[in-house]
Amino acid sequence: MKTSRRIFLAGAGATAASALSGSAFAQSAIDDILASTQRGNWDDQFDARATTQPGTVVSTTPVFSPFTVAYIEQTLGQYRDIVSRGGWPMVPDTKALKVGVVDPDVQVLRRRLMISGDLSEQAGISSSFDTYVDAALKRFQIRHGIPADGATGRFTYGAMNVSAQVRLGQLETNLVRLRSMSGFLGDRYVMVNIPAIQIEAVEGDRVVSRHAAVVGKIDRQTPILNSKIHEIIINPYWNAPESIVRRDIIPLMRKNPQYLTENNIRILGPNGEVDPMSIDWSTEEAAKLRFRQDPGKINAMASVKINFPNPHAVYMHDTPQQSLFNQLERFHSSGCVRVQNVRDLVTWLLRDTPGWDRRHIEQTIQNDSDVPVALTNPVPVYFTYISAWASDGGVAHFRDDIYGRDGVEELQLSTL
């Protein structure tokens, strides 16, 4: 039976409060961590206007890189040291803390951020949420894939109050995954990181562009796969998979008989187009037919589809629902991957295909429908599941274990 996130944090928060107020041992353990020689040296010129902690939070190093393996091994040493010294305190999660707030909980927040290396000890311990804490919290949020607004909220508290021991285990689990993918993956490749809901276009061991993604729901998961992107279709038709016909279209038609017409979806049978009014929608007979959406602005794939052979019948594509990319939890698809700024990615993919520069791509989007373009040089694509990694200087990055593949319930923050 799953324990709710609220109950878990309330209990842990109470425990932390008790430890802070009544346990000299706990205080001593925290002080030992802050004094540890394995945590690295702080910048002598700490400045609240910018992050001055060791290492790079935003990096051009690909997640799939031999360097990443070295960085995560370095980070493991730091986290083992933190765990051996008692971990970090639980931060009470009942208040919205931000610049200008003066509250005793800020003292706990400061210690938490110091231990994880986000706040310099030179900032001191006080109840004031100042610009030093603001810069440190934004750094923490970036490392955890949270919008860096410098304010504590549900997702920030959730990530912050995962124990050091669990984070250490998450790093160890993902190190195994990273080692298996640290060989030569191609001069150019695309990597879709499912829990990070992010796409990297990599060339010459450098990330040339990153794209926010929308991936599969928990009950319609995006699969792990390796393939090669061989084709781009501009202004494609969308053919609804049978699973979507059964689970989505038929129920919608029962509620709104005009749904197909309103969404430019046609039903195609063996003898041509089928009138939706001739179908008994109280049954599932329609699942035997083909549902095809016309190209256009409301098409489910919008302007572009990116094809690669795979047994799961998934692909990457544009979307008319651009607002989804502004959401923190982008697990909305039926398994395929939606790509923000997809035309930038397509331009890069077609770079070696004669006649398909950005200008011609845009002209084709404006004027034509269902145009297939074969890549002269197919580009490898990897759908993977990396929920923790490290960047330059051993800076740890963590993401929600949305599909529960790390084996620790505490990491499934979105479902608790």
C-alpha cells in the first residue's frame, strides 16, 4: 500500500524538527559534513549574484558520455561521505519561503543547501532568506529539473526531502545504465531521456541543442529503444493506432458524435471513407477500421513527424499543444515523444540531405502536405531511462523516477 507524500513528509518533518531541537548528536553530524574535506573548496569570492559553487550545473557534455561516468563516480564519493556523516536534515514543508522571508525554517533550509553543495558555508546560518539562499535554491532547482524561481513549493520540497541515502542509491543505479551506454554511439545522435523529459542532439561529444519533450503516461509508457532516424514527414497525416481508437476515440464519440468531424478525422474502410453515423459506437466494431486525421494545424503531429524503425510503432513529432511544454510534469502521450522547437531539430537532422535547408523546410510546411524526406545519412536515436547523472565537477542531477524503474517508492514524487 502506497504511503502518501503528504503523510511521509509530515512524519519526516516532525522527526527532523525533533532532531534539530533536541539532539546534539544530529547537530554535530551536520557540522561534520560541512567541515568535511571531501566536499571540495568553496569559492573565496562568494557572490550572491551568481552561483559560485564548484562544478557546472548547465553543461554541453552529453548525458551519454564517458566523462559523465567519471563525473558520477566522483559524485558518488561525495554522497557516500554525506551519508556516512548522517545525511541532511528534513526541511519543514509547510511554508512558502522566498527572498525577504524571515523564518526559523530558513535555518534548516540553509543547512540542507550547504550539505548538498548548493550554498557556501560563508553565507552563514540565519533565519533570513537572502540573495545567497535565493541563488543556492535556484541552483538546487536546476539540478532537479525544477523551474528555478527561487521559491519553495511542492516539487522543490519533495526533491529536497529525499534522503541522502536514497539519492546515493539512485546514483549507483544509474551509473550502471550510463556505463552500458558510454561507448561510441555515433558522430551524431539523438538521445531521449524519458524521466528527464528532455532530448539531446549530440555531435562530436557535445550537445548542440536540447529540447523539452512530452513522453508517455504511466499507463502508456514510452519504450526503451535504439534505432536510426531515416525519414522526416512534413505535414503528415496522422493514423490513430488501434489502442487509441479503443481507449480514446470510441469513448469520445459516445459523448460527442461530432468529435471526428470537429477534428478532421476520417474513417477509412476497405471500400473507402465510412460515415461515422453508420457505426454503432456502443460497441468496439470501429476499432477494426482505420482512422486518419488530415494534415493541418490541429493535426496531432502538427507540422513534422520523425520516423525510425522500431517494434513499438512509436515516433517523434511536433504538437499543436505547445502549452504542454510549459508544464513541469510532461507525461501526457500514448508512448510517442513530442518535441519542443522540433523544426530546429529537423533542420539539424536534414543538414546532410541536399535541398533541405531551413528555408525549404519552412516553405514546404506552408505549402504542401504529407511530404516524406529520406535522410541521406540516418542518425542514431536512443530512448533511455536516466534519472540521475552528474555534470562537470561532479555536480549531481536528479529527476523523478516516473515509471518506478529505480525500485524506490520515495523517488516517484509525481505519484505520491
